[in-house]
Amino acid sequence: MKEELSILIQAQYPLIYLVTSEEERTEQAIATIAQLRPQRRIYIWTVTHGIVEYGQPRNVNQHNTISPEAAIEWTIRQKDSSIFIFKDLHPFIDSPATTRWLRDAIASFKGTQKTIILMSPMQQIPIELEKEVVVLDFPLPDLTELNQVLDRQLEKNRGRRLTTEAREKLLKAALGLTRDEAEKVYRKAQVTAEQLTEKEVDIVLSEKKQLIRRNGILEFIEEDETIDAVGGLEELKRWLKQRSNAFTERAREYGLPQPKGMLILGVPGCGKSLIAKTTSRLWGLPLLRLDMGRVYDGSMVGRSEANLRNALKTAESISPAILFIDELDKSFAGTSGSSDSDGGTSSRIFGSFLTWMQEKTSPVFVMATANRVERLPGEFLRKGRFDELFFVDLPTADERKEIFNIHLLKRKRDITRFDLEQLAKVADGFSGAEIEQALVAAMYEAFAQDREFTQLDIIAAIKATLPLSKTMTEQVTALRDWARQRARPAASSVAEYQRMEF
């Protein structure tokens, strides 16, 4: 990106938009570029100090350029080869006067060595400037820069030496943080443990969790359950276990591509969300849940699209990671009529997300679930968008036995007291979630009577429940019909297809 920025400046591009929250680091990069021939002076504008030359003391009312319009006019009048950095102009950029002055500056800069760089943590561009501006995302520090930060902290720690392995762990743990964030978290580890070794990796990782919380749209999910807590779905489990080392350097050296993602379709309550959560532990990767409801923000035009971009950038910054989108069918169900209902916001967000999925090179594995396939836009189901589409059906008798066994053991009950064959037979047509709730209902009934629950309590709770397969028979049948030729069965292939044919 720095090389690209240098080329744009030397090629006399008049307006560049840099999306970044790291002002000091970005200024230093621009200062390095400005020293190339022809050398250029750098001026920085802020709404608090007006225009001040880079490296000079700040002086309020410098050049009488506090207002954006006066500042842009001042840049037009300058004759020297210069780079003008405008910090946080986005709240003013939609003003007709500011937009017009920027267009005037672009016209006057032609054939000169002058460039305006708009620096802001969020991207906001009026339609009048879309054809004139080049947008760049200033990258977060790489391992080389983070290594310099770590070296400085170790020097303060009386030159303490680290093993190569310990250094690598501390550096990779800090990937995705800004330089300031990395400096702070290394200091925090030093203060907390009075040392800085690989044992302090968890302290560094905690800063990443704070990064997710501050984002507000992503949620960091920590799951204690292992994949063995999921009953059945053996084919899906086998597929996931095969790819447990897919993001390692060994896999790259072998020539394997990084997995893109998977879509899990199926009947509600059959373990789709649980399999997504437990995959995080299986693969040893952080799990980030993308809340599409928080993406949409009607308070400002373009804000929703900016929310999505920021969320995806955050996910990429801490990759390798799993990006979990639950009930994808609800998130993008209204994209076809978006122009009538929300001015096209949903369609633009959908398009941005599809483009990101298609073009992303970062190791972010998208794991999405859906219940109503007819609501999904066809673009999601195109080959190549996801590595695989799995269909999760209602559990078979053997799988229901396994589910009862898992939940009884989880509640520390003696399995020999229960006839799992009978329970599985009585619970025919029940999803895994419905089986668990029937067991919980039986426990509440016995607890209220101050006794241990029994086989009969569970059977009574099952018979008192009308499962989803009975209340939504048409939808379940339609979903099976669709999945028969289009999706891969999540359970053992033969058993799954037999059920789907039935």
C-alpha cells in the first residue's frame, strides 16, 4: 500500500482518501514518501488548529484556515510542491461549499506537484467526488513493524532475550492490532507479570477481544463444548476434521488452498449453530459472530456499508479466524426489494459482502447457517462461493440415542438407569434441541417434587411436545426436496439420502 501511495503521489493524483485510525504512523509513511524527488513540503489540517506545516509547533489560527473551505482555498493558492493532509474531514465533506472547493482544488492541481490526502478512520465520499478520488486502506502493522515494537519494549525490560519460538508467539498474538495498541498491550503484559515471555500471550490476546467488543458489530464467542458434544452429523464432522490444519504453513507448502467457507442448511434445532461454534475449538481459531442486525444503521447515508467494511476489516486483521453468520436467510432475505424499502442499502451491503467473499485473500473462514433456503439469494448458492453446502436433517434413531446420551452425561446422570432405545423411538421426528428441552422439562417436573427424574418423566415430556417436524411438515419436505440434488448430507451419506427420499 505504501508503494501504491508513493506511485499515486508521483503520478500527480490530486485527491487521495486514506482510511486509517493510525494518524502518527500514517504521517510518518507520507513523510518518507515526501522526501523522494521532487521533495515536497507537508501541511496538516485539523479543525482545531487549521493548517500547520508538518514538524512545526501547532499554532491556533495558523494561516486563518480553521474552516475547511478556507483551508482548501489556501492550498489552491500555494505554489510549492506540497502534500496537504486533511484529518477527519468526513463530517464536513458533504457540505456543498466543501465539496465545491475540493473540486476546484482538483482542477487547479492538474499539472502540478500538489496532492490532497484525506485521512479518516471512516470512508465517506460525496457522489460528486467519486470519479476524482482514489481510496486506499492503510494497512495494520506487519510482523516486521511489530517486531520493532517488541524490541523497544524488551530494551526497557533491561534487554531481556526471547527464544525464537516465544518471539513468534508474541508477534502473531499481536497481529491485527495497531502499533499503539501493540505497545500498550506489551506494556500491560510487562506490568501484570513483571516480565514479557510467551506465557504472556494470553494477555496480548485479551486486547484482541477488546478490539472485537469495541467494534460493536462482531461478537467474540468462546465455546467450551467440543465437537463431540454434537450428536450425529458424522459426514460433516469428518469434513471439518480433515481441514483442522488447513490454515497452517505446512498446508500452504503442500499446495492446498485456504478454505473459503461453508453453508449449513437444514431443519431448525438440529445442531447447525452448535457445529459452527465447536469448530472453533477443533481448529484452534477465534470465532467471530457477525450480527447483521447491527450492521444496518439508518442514522447516516453510507453508515451501514461502512459498518460492514469495518467489521470485515476487523475479522481480517485477526485472521486466521472463523466468521460465523447465523440464519443467513434472515440477514439477506430482503435484498431483491431493497430499493423500495430502504433505498437500496440491503442490496449494496449484499453486493459488498459477495464481492468480499469472492476476492478475499485473508484466511477468514465464513461459516453460515440457514433454515429457509427459498429466502436465500441465488448468488449465495453458486459454486465457488462456499467450499461446501451441507444439509442437516432430523436425527435418525441412532443419532437420537447419541443425543440423549450426550445430554444425560452432561447432567451427570447414570446412563444405565435409562433405556435409550425406547427414548429414541418415542422421540421420533424430534430435533436435537427439542430432545434437550424435553429432558429439561422432565428434570423440572421431578425437581419440583423433590425427587430424581426417571425414564417415564422424559417420555411424558416428549409426548407433551409437538415437534417442529409436525407443525412445519410442508417446509421440512420442501427443504429435503431442494437439498436432495443440491447439498451434501451432513450425516452418513446412505442414511441421510434414505431419509430425504422418504
